Amino acid sequence: MLKCDFCGRESDSVTRVALDQDYDRLTVKHQQRYACPECSLKKEQERQARLKAKR
């Protein structure tokens, strides 16, 4: 079992989540965080809402 860095629940799978707006995984040092499927979906929905609000 793996542990979600956002909600703390154990999960069979987790997804790596990038939170920085100008995230560049090749050159910017960052803390790696992993999300369960539910938290990953929530983070993606929040990201989409921010993008939509900027338009």
C-alpha cells in the first residue's frame, strides 16, 4: 500500500502531482508529492478551474 501525501489515506496506486504554476520538471528542484486517485482528480479539477478563470 502507498500513502497519499495530501489526505494521508493508503491507496493501491498514487500519482505524482506538480503544483507550481510554472513547473518545469527538468530544471526546477521541487518536493515530490503523490496523490491517491481521488486527490489527483481534485487537484486536476482545481487546476482546470484556475486556467478557466484566467481566460
